[in-house]
Amino acid sequence: MQLLEQRIQKNGKVIGEDVLKVDTFLNHQVDPQLMQAIGQEFAHRFADEKVDRVLTVESSGIAPAVFTALALNVPLVFARKKKSLTLTDDNYQADVYSFTKQETNHIIVDKRFIQPGERILLIDDFLANGQAVQGMLDIAKAAGTTVVGAGIVIEKTFQRGRTLLDDQQVRIEALARIKAFENGHVVFEPEA
């Protein structure tokens, strides 16, 4: 998605050898027009999948997932990272390790919001090591749903996330695919 790649080049900041900071438009401050375009693109790519529900993990996946769900005209569910007083014990859970935060989160989805037999589309902001998507897959499997694929805003192809998901035969649609960070600059994979 050329619009997204341009925005990454303009506003993204490479930190070290494997971190891309996109807090000006995706995961701290959100550009709603860009998120709307991202949601429409995911809806277009998964239009033939008869999606019943979109699933993401709070908080950075919520903005692109909302616009994807809106474009598909289906509900959005997000996995919570912390259990609140209002969340019952009747839920699905998975552990997800965050490389950028250096912590493991126990993600939770209330069983009322994912039903057996539903067709679920996963949406996330980044695919790096694949842990967030794996956690959502674990929840979807426990719920007895079919995962139709995963829409990823930014994929770092030099990390192992896609391999982990390819081994499980999960369809991945990444809008911006980064091959490397070289001298503080983003190098994208060529268009397929």
C-alpha cells in the first residue's frame, strides 16, 4: 500500500536494528484518514471470505481493526491485556510476549463475543515475531472459530513472524512489508 509506505518513510523512526516507531500516525497518535484507507484495503483483500467478526489485541491494533470492521460491516472484538472488574471468568485466554515492551501479557476475550463456527479476521499493527497473532489464533481455536486470515499493517519480514504463521497455514495480508533497516532508513520488500 503505497500511501502507508510513504507515511512510514516520512514519519517513521528507526530505533536500533529492529524497531520502527510509528507513533505519529498508528500507535500513539492516530491518523483516522490513513486508518480508514487501511480498513478499506483490508476489507477489499478479504472481501470473499465472508468474515463474521474482526479480532485484534488492545491497544495499537484497535484503530486499523475498527476501520476494517466498519468497511466489512461486522463487529470488532479486542482482546484485553488486563482483566477488569467487569470481565467475567467465562473467557478465552492466551499469553503474548511483547518484544518492544519486554513483557508477557495475558490477553483475554469474553466468550460472549466469539462464537463457535464464526469466521474471524485477525488484524494487528505489526508482524515481527508473530506472538500477538499467535495469541489471537490460540483464542480463536479455543472458541471453535475459523480464522480466515490476518491483516497486518506493517510486517518486518526479517523477523520470524510470517514463518510461524505460514507453518500454521494462516493467510497473511501485510500492507507494508519491510525487508531491512539500513543506516536508519526503511527498506521495503519489492511489490509481488
